[in-house]
Amino acid sequence: MSDIPTATLGRVVTYVRVLEELEAQNVQQASSGDLARRAGVTPFQVRKDLTYFGRFGTRGIGYTVAVLRRELLRKLGLDQTWNVVIVGMGRLGHAIANYPGASDYQFRNVGLFDVAPDVVGREVRGLTIQHIGQLGPFVASVAGTPRQVDLGLLTVPAEHAQAAAQALAAAGVGGILNFAPAVLQTQDLLVSTPTGEREVTVENVDFLAGMKRLAFYMLGPQTGPTEEST
Ligand code: NAD
């Protein structure tokens, strides 16, 4: 499953949301056309994307909504709880920590970290912001229990992103969602696993990059986005 194109993964996450909407409307069966219309893609694209995850649906009948949703959630790892820490509790860190929607997908904030003396010690939705120096002991304290820290959200200024990412890796956090406009040097971000060391997996999020692309597309119809081949 590791060779799934990023664009496919993005669309499949959208199909899961569409399936959830259909389930909420008590729709039990859906064709690839139904999913495609709601996801804004072609039926062929839906069928092609789903082949990466298994064989689903019956010709002429379509997909059983609950079954397809459950299977996709399982294969995406969204049927299990992912414990998250946020490093950098400024404006963005606070906004994310205060957003309740992530828990719909089993992402659970378990720890909040910062360096600023006026930020450390504050409470956000029942969690006390700790000093970044406490990250290692905190992660160690939860590892091996039913809780462990799986993911780190990085919301520090760009100039501190690499050091903060290194603190996450050193503490044993294997996945980082990086909001800072900085390219993390992943060769320096090694995390120990039972089978040896591996590089931390980094996913970058940048809404300003999206705005820049949009500005370019707005220059004229000839510059509009085109569908990727993957
Ligand atoms: P902010 O200045 O309000 O907050 C940053 C926080 O990080 C501060 O509380 C600071 O004390 C803390 N910090 C600094 N160094 C740290 C370290 N080593 N460990 C732990 N905490 C540390 O900034 P903001 O507006 O919340 O933005 C945060 C980051 O997110 C910036 O890099 C910004 O450019 C980026 N950002 C990205 C997007 C996006 O779409 N990806 C959108 C907005 C902001």
C-alpha cells in the first residue's frame, strides 16, 4: 500500500467523507457515479483509486456504503486512535488545539508544548501547556501504556522548526505534520523503532502556498489547475 500516489490518497480521504455523508442520510448503496459526483471526479477515477485498496462493490449494484467506509477507514488507519502532541502554542497551535473536529477521526491531543514562559502553564481544553524540555519525559511516560505519542504537529516559527522537529524525533515521535514554512532536513530526524532507526515521516501543510497557486490561476483561464495524471 506504500506506493499509493499522494493524489489518490487525497481523493480517497474525500471518498470517506462522502461515504460518511451518505451514511448520515441513510443511503445504503452507492455507485461509483454517485461517489464521483459528490467528490467532483469521474466514475472511472473512483474505481481506479479504489483498486489500490482492494476489490469493492458489485457490478450493477455498486458499493455498500457502510462496508466501503469501514474498509477504507481500516486501510487508512483511521479506525484507531492516534495520539498527537502540538509543539508551538502560539496563534496556530491554539487554533488547532481548540478545534474539536480532529477527534472525529480519532486524532487526540494528548500534549501541548512551547518555550515561552508566558505560554507554558496555560490550559487549553483540559491540557496544560508544558515546556518543550518536558517533551522527552512526557513521551517516555506514555510509551508502552495503551497511550503512546504517534504524531507531532509543528506550529513554531520557521527558524525554530528544525530544532523542534529534532526534539520530536529524539522523543520518539515518528510522524510530523509541519505547518512552518521551512523544509525539514529529514536525514537528521531519526527515530528509533523496534527494527532499527528510520527517518521521521513529514507531511507539510501550507495554506499560503494554496493562495499563491490560486492567485496564479486567477490571472486567466489558461492558467487554471489541471488534473494530475496520477
Ligand atoms: P506564533 O508566533 O503565534 O506562535 C509560535 C509559538 O511557537 C510561540 O508560542 C513560541 O513561543 C513557540 N516556539 C518557538 N520556538 C519553539 C520551540 N523550539 N519549541 C516549542 N515552541 C516554540 O506563530 P503562529 O502564527 O502560530 O505560526 C506558527 C507557525 O505556523 C509559523 O511558522 C507560521 O509561519 C506557520 N503558519 C503556517 C500556516 C500554514 O498554512 N501552514 C498558516 C499559519 C501559520
